[in-house]
Amino acid sequence: MHYGHVPPWLAERMGKLGLAITEALVLESGPQEFLRRISDPFWFQSLGAVMGMDWHSSGITTSVMGALKRTVNPVSAELGIYICGGKGKQSRKTPEELTMLARRTGLDGEHLVHCSRLSAKVDNTALQDGFQLYMHNFIVTRDGEWAVVQQGMNAGSTARRYHWHSPGITSFVEDPHAAICGTNQGKVLNLVSSQASPARQAMMEMTSEHPDRMLREARRLVMPDRHDVRAEDVDLKRLGAMLYIAHERQPRDFSELLLLAGMGPRTLQSLALVSEVIYGATSRFDDPARFSFAHGGKDGHPFPVPVNVYDETITTLRNAVDKAKIGTGDKLQAVRKLSELARQAERGLTPNGNLDAVIEKERNESWKYGGRTVFGKAARPVSPQLDLFAK
């Protein structure tokens, strides 16, 4: 569990980048694709990492959803996505927000409020795993499709996140989750397991009885009890392909992509990872730590947030999205091309495993890019460092 607030300089940038990524997704595939992705815990964690949050912290959940709600809702009519709820007191306002939304849009507010309350009740009561909900976000499209991202905390100050996606729900009391991510807690009381049907029936008849053990373990994303990023956290071949595209392959190799004209390799590195968050296949988000190599982390892991690079990424993606909205979508297609190029390069690469050297280089050069953490600005190193990408 990470306490405290995201500093204003990062919160503002998270909102801008989160909105641009959301708009790009909606332009490409519609609001339903955004719901599908946000229901995937690995994609969600990757999104948080690329936005500058520490890749493994519980703070990703509240910070990402807060940033998205703050920037997406003002343009919700255009995007067809509405985000309700939040952390603490804000979570209890979800029914009121959904009711007001229904009045504006004609959606079935009573049904949406019912789904919101029932999803929270399931994770707080029917699934007794030792985690008390303190955050609940209900995301709904103009067509009434919805997703829930909510999080609970236990007595040991660790967190567990619960994902719901309405198209995959056939029953609120039988395997309703899209995913549950957190450290294995051993045997817990799970009354919404499909294998707990006899127990649920028995409880209807004899409320004093309940099942003895959890018979189904939901899909899990387990994060280590440490801050640093290590080789085992990252698919080094994928990371190597991204570094190759950014630092070795010159922009002249794809000069037809006007988006890349004049762009430095460090910004290209970040934009390549942002591109994958938007366009990458689901199977490519099983190592969320890799996405922290876009914009670092607020606590300095794996390196300080390169503020100048972050701003260039936002400007480039914002410009591409705006061009796509008016029908000149070449620049947004150029963003897609980056992730394709990285996948092509990946096929012929052999990872060298020297992740520590990559992180050291980023930290040593952080001052060049306006590197910053919650502890202050990155300082210039005393001695010159080796250029890892020199021939």
C-alpha cells in the first residue's frame, strides 16, 4: 500500500496522457474496447505504469481512475464513456452520479445503480477474503455496457483489486468477475464460485451453514513486496525490441511517418510503449513492469519521471488524436506503427539480460529530461557515464 498523494506536477500529466490514450482507443475501436481493456488487470497495471505510477503499487488504482474521471468526464458525451464513483466518500456517491447520468442520457439508472451496489456487496460480503472495499468506480458507455474497478485493503495494508465487465456476467452470484488481482491469501470464503452452488442453496434453507473452503481461485496478478524493478519482472526481449526501435533504428527508416520528424530517441521510447498500451494484444501485458520504462515512477522506480519527455509524449499523442478527429488520421496511424515496428524487431532479438545497466543509464541521464520524483528533482551525476548504445 502506498500512502500520500500523487504530486500535482504528475497528476496533471497523468490526466492528459490518460485522456489521450482513451480517445485514441475510442477512435480506433469504440468505447466498448476501452471497457474491455480496463477490465483486464494486466492492461490496467500497464496503463498505470506508462502514466508514471510505480508499477507495483496499490496507488495505481486510485490514481489512474481519479485521473481518468477528472479528464474523461468533461468530454463524456463525445467519447460515450462515463466514470462514476471513486475513493472513500466519493465511492458512496456512485448511485447519485448514476441516477443523474441516467436522467441526461436515457439509460436505465435503476438497473445501473443495482449493478453498482451488487458488485460492491459481492466483493465485500459474498467474497470474504479479508479485504474491505474503500474504492469503487463504475464505468458505463452510452449503450449501457459497464465495468467496475474496485479495491479493498486488509489489516496488513496490502490491497486487492476486483474487475467486472458486464458482457461476461451471466449471474452476479456465479463467477461474475473478469479478474481479481492480489497476493494469494490461502483459503477464503467465496460464495460466488460456480462450485459453491450447493452451499448457496443450503444457505437459502439453513442460514447457519456456509462452505468450508474456497473452491475456485480467480485469475490473479501478484505483485512483489518491493519497489525496485528486476529482470524477472520484465520480458527482456520485448523491452529490448522497444529500446532497439528507440535508440538504434533511426527515424529515417520510416520517414514516411511525419509524426516522428525531429523526435528524439528518448521520447520515441516512451511513445512506443504508449503505442502498445493502445494497440497491443492482450497477451502482451503480462509484464506490466516493462511499461514503467516509458515514464519511470513517482518514487524513482525504476527511475525518476522524465518530465520533459512526458510532456513531449502528451503533446505528440494529443496532436495525433486531434488530427484523427478531423479526418486526417495519418499521425495516429504513425503511433500504431511504432508498436508494430517493435514487434517486428522483437522476432530477431536475443535479450542480453543487462536490465540493471539500462536502469542505471536512465537514472544517470534523468537530469537531462527534467527527472523528478516525490522527493525532488534529479541531480546531475558527478562522473560521466558510459553510453550503453554507443557502437
